[in-house]
Amino acid sequence: MLGGVPTNPATAPQAEPVDGRTFPTKARGARPVFFADGGATDAVLAIVTSLAAEVWALRERVTTLETVLAQGGTIPAGAVEAHRPSPAEAGHRSAEAAAFTARVFRVFEEMREEALAGDTPDGYEALVQRAYDEI
Amino acid sequence: MSTPRTHPDQQSHELLPTPDHDEAARQGFVQALKAHIATRVSPGVREVYEHRAAPRWASERGGAAPADRHEIRRALQGDVYYQLWSSVRRSSQHLLWASVADSVTRQAGDLADRAQAATGRAGGSLRLDPGLEIPWYNAEVDIHCMPGGYRGEYAPGDVAVGALYDQGVFVYAMGQMGPLNDDYGQSVVANYLRAQHPAFAPGRILDMGCTVGNATLPYVDAFPDAEVHAIDLGAPVLRYAHARAEALGRAVHFSQQNAERTDFPDGHFDLIISHIVLHEMSPAALRRMLAECHRLLAPGGLMIHADFPGYAGVDPLTQAMIDWDTWNNHEPLWGPMRSMDLSAEAAGAGFGAGAVSEVIVPTTRILQTGKQARQGQLWLLVGRR
């Protein structure tokens, strides 16, 4: 009976994709806005986050290629897709991913250090001003 | 492709979508990002609150500190660290589902065929109700930002959101729900039922809000003589659940029903369970569900709802951190549920105060290579008929 079941129960609207897509990109319900700029900064951060995932996927593909090259000396067709990381290799990749993520999101740690130190842009400008005042 | 590609410690099965190289890499990135946010970024919110947001709030209000989690949230909302953390965290949730959804939609037709092929193997069944009214708390928002929710259907016989949930939950939990995402079921069986009720042998079992049946299957193994039923609101997750159970050789009778009011007769079940479902129901729906459990249980029967404990006794800043999901991660019922006295609600639903208890049990999950060995905790609302 799997194939014959009617789709889209008419009792409530569901998330729908835009034209040309077969599956919605977002969950039903509004996305929150965290910065008071109409969602611009949230959108930029969404782009940067997605971009980080793409960069990571590239890095991992290169890692796979290097591993396969080292193992075989050549790359036969489908070698990257066929490669299955060993448990040790998978563990290494997890550690690499953690280090990679820490580099990309370094700004949070910078901001934490700034908050704990009480550093502010005003404080920095005051320091510059103090230097000017000594002229 | 020789062997199916899985994540470390994940058990493959016929219905599980198989990520290609880059899809697996993106899913691995989401795990690394979530772990990084949890361990290296989220602690900064507490620091920023103590050093910056709370003092600012107090200075603007004659020295009065934020009084509760709601005021703490408002105090944090103006802080740029909180804004960035929130925005990246929300983006990570979207990326999680996108990284799995792209993989699932690429295989959607094949998954529907595999679901069809798996039926009829283990003796379970599937009963769908296309006219079922989807309650407001499930219809208006797709819980935890999962596109399509539990009920979105985009092709005849669609199982895509079921596959999305099965793979997405594994990525989300970083494997901590076990190789088959079944740790909550395993934990209730091993660390509560076996430990506290060793002689308990239910004849009929009902799992409410079963989604893809991931937590249902341990009960089939634990009670091989029992008739196991499972209900959910969503047709596509139930199609997937049915095929998944059949492919894994477990007989479960799935039906599309609202746990607030089912079509089973009075006293039909000896054991009623749910796993992380309470926090996805509205308070009024929860009350009706508890009353329905009381109606459905036979004398001597047990009701066990596994979820997370309430806010009572938790410090306000921790409450605010937990409550972030309520306001910002499509978990609108998370905070309301945790604000209820569910023991009192269960007592009022017919069980009586003497037959209700809240129990904390350890999770059973077995972590293998490359993961931090750590046991979690599960909160159980238990009612005895």
C-alpha cells in the first residue's frame, strides 16, 4: 500500500519548495533575526557557515586523494568515492575537523578574551587620543 | 559502490540514505562545528553575561539584576557576542538538515523503492489516515528546523523526511544515540524496566510519537512475545518506520494517529512509552495525551515517557541557556513543557499522586573508537495503572 497512499493531507499546509525544487530548503515557521538590520548579518553568517562546510568538503576530498595516491601510486576511476576511512583515519579526520573549525571561528575566542579583559573600542580610541595628546 | 558509506559507529541498514564523499564530509563538518560551538563558543555566553550583559542591565535599572530566564534572555539579546553565537548556532542547525537533505533528495526515488521492497518481511503492518488532523503545534512549525517536518510529502509513497530524520538525528547526536539511534529505547529497557521491574512482561506495547521507530525496536527485542504498536502524526515517517523495521526484521504495527486521542480500546496496553516526544507537544495536548495513556492502560500497566527534566531547581542562567532552543531553534514547546509539573499533571490525568514518579536513569550508549566515553542521563515520567 506504500505507493498508493494519497500525498499532502489537506488538513494543514506543509513546507513547500520554490519552483524548480523538489524539497523545501527551510522548515515551516519564521527564522529568527538576531541583529537589528533586517536579517542581513544573519544571512551573511549563514553564507559564511555554508562556505566553511564547502571548504571543509574540499579539504577532506584532497585528504582522500592524497591517501589514495599514497596507497596506490595512481588514481583509478572512482577511487575517491570508493575509499572508506579506517577507524583510525576517521578519528584523525575528526581531530582535523575540530582544529579547522577552531581556526574558522577564532573570532568567538577573541571576543571572549576581549569581554573578560574589559577591552572596548572606546578604550582603544582613548589610548590613541592619549598618544596624540602627548604630541 | 562496494560497502555503504556510514559515519563512524553507525550501523547501516537498507533504508538508511548513503552519503557520497562530499555529503559525508559536510555532515562531518556540521558535527565538528556543533562540537566547537558547544565547547568553545557557548561558554563565552555565560562569561559575556556575567561580565557585560548583566552589569549593563543592572546599571540601566538602578542595580536590579535580571530576575529570571526571560530577563536574562532580554539582557543578552543586545550583546553582539550573543547575537553572533545565536546566528551561527542557528545556521549550524540549517546546515545540519541541508547537508542531509541534499543527500536524501538525491536518493529519494531509490529510497521509496527500497521502502516498498522491504515490506512484508517481518510481519509488521502500516495503517495510514490521510484525513488525520495535524494539531496546530505540529502544523505551524517544523520542529527543530527539519524541512518538511514529520509530515511533508513531495512524491507518492514519499519516505524522504523519514530518511532525513534517521540520518539527521545520527549527525545531530554525533552518534551518541547509538549505532541505530535507539539508545533511548535501550536505556528505558535496560536501566529502568529490567532494573526496577524485572518480572514485568507486557502483552501489548504502544510507542507514542515513534517517528521512524528508532526507539521502538528495542522493545521488540526485549519482549519478543509482546505485540508492539507505534503511532505518529506523519505519514512519510511512518512509511519509513515500517520499512525500516521490516528491513531490520522487527514486527511493529504502525498507525497514523494523534496520541491525544487514539482509536485503540480502553485498557488495551500493558506498557505505553514515548521518547523525547513530550517537549514537542503543547501543554493542553500533553494533558490529553496523559489522560489517553490512563484510558489505554490495563490494570497493572506502566506508562513511561522519556524526556528532559523541568526547569524547577535549575539556576536561571542555565535555564536561559537551555531555553535558547525554545525561542531560536524551532523548539517552541521545549520551554512550556519544562515549566510544567508533569507529575502533578499525570496524577490529575487519572493516575493519582501515589502512582506517579519522576526517575533519572543513565543512558546505555556504548561509545567506540574516537569518541569521548561519557554516559548521559534520561528523565522518565512513570505512571502505574
